[in-house]
Amino acid sequence: MCSAEPHGCFPMLVNILSNTFLRLFNSSARFRVWNDPFYPIENPITEQGIFFVCFTYMMILAAGLPPLFAVSSMQDYKVKSMH
């Protein structure tokens, strides 16, 4: 029915379950699922651009996360809470 890779097996499992439920309710409709492979990027400039965008997003996320912990501990200090 499907290969051992999870990215190919899960859509097939959902398809089987959906069609089974449709048959239980006497429906004539059916779902069809197909899986096309991802094609590799052959242009290195595009690959570098994708990496740069992802890297920039991760750096912005990393820069914004530590203040959340500091604000939380300052709130605890103000209300004098103990762990």
C-alpha cells in the first residue's frame, strides 16, 4: 500500500480511513491521494537565499526569546514568589 517512509505512508493512511468512513455512510464519493517527490533546487543562489531567510528568521526569534524569561523572573521578584 505505501512505502516505509512516514511522509508517504501518512497520506495513504488518511486516504484509506476517509474512504472507509465514506463507504460506511453509503456515499459514492471517494478521495484520491498521490504523492509527488520534492525536486532538488539546482540553483545555488536560490538555495543560499532560502538559507539566509531561514537563518535571519531564527536569529530574530533567538533575540526575542530571552527577554520573555527575564520579564517572568522580574514579575516573580516583584511579588516575592518562592519556588
